[in-house]
Amino acid sequence: MLKTWAVVPTCLPLILRRCHACASERFRASGKFRVNANHKLLDAWLLALCTACGETAKLTVFERTNVRSIAPELLNRLHDNDPGLAAELLQDPVLRRRNRIALDWGDAWRLDTGGSDDLDSEVIDVSVRFAARIPVRPVRLIAEGCGLSRAEVERLIKEGKLVSAFRLSGKLSGDFTFTLKCWG
Ligand SMILES: [Zn+2]
């Protein structure tokens, strides 16, 4: 029995960055952009708001970049405040490094198991697909997907009834598979 689960974002992750106004460490992307033109050089920022005081932070998308080296499609999306663009840009490790931010996915994702109808099979193979690189604990994910406690999942791993070619301890943010034996 092969099942596919999906880890899907439900909203934008929070942005971890210290606020200069109130020392809070969380911002929320506003979904809006600002583009500045100085002759042929453009700057573009993604605007984020402090979750505590509402202060605006500008995250650099690009700076002092010649207009001709920017894809017109990107420029249009920036000008239109394209709702999907903030999510795409926050996924970009280069942008995160440049702005010295990290992401807090907290409750900004859900696990879609496609129903738990077949969990009475002897052996199930589960393929977990990530729609975005969201760091989650596989143990937590498996517990949620199978309706078990985390302690029960840990026990199944110890007993060799839950096996994977991937490390199930710690966090994963990319596709993985596991097999659950002697279930039910
Ligand atoms: Zn603040």
C-alpha cells in the first residue's frame, strides 16, 4: 500500500528579524513591494511589518540593478504586488542571506494525507512531498498523519517497525519516504 502525503503552506511564514523600533523578532510580509528608479538603476524591496508594533522593514530584492538586466515579467509582478511573489522570494536562500533573515513556519503549513482510510494495511509505504521547503520534524509529521503520539512513533522507530532511508530525527525540509510495518 503506497500513500502520498503532502506538506503544503497555508500562508506566508513569519520572518525572523529584530525590529529596530520595539525589539520584537517577528515580521509578517505585507505582500507589497516598493520599486525605486534612479535613471536606469532600480531598487526593489519586499515590505514586511513588525508583528508587535507595525514598523515597516524593507527586504532587498535587488539594488542598483540596471533595468535591462531585470526580467520584464519580474518587474511587472513587483509593480502589481503579485500575491505569489512574496512566497517565491522568501523561498530564495540568496534573498534570505542578503537580508539576514530566517523564516518561522510555525503554523503556516498543513499536512494533507488524503484521508486515513487505508491505515489498516499490514505495511504502508508513505511518500511525503514538500510543496515548499518547510523544515518539519518527521516524527511530528508521522504522528499527525497516523493519528499517533510522538512517543508511539519514537517507539515504532526503536522497534524497527518504522523504517526510512532518511534520518527521521531532527528536521527535514525536502521529500522523504518511510515504511510502517505490522500496522494494525
Ligand atoms: Zn516592532
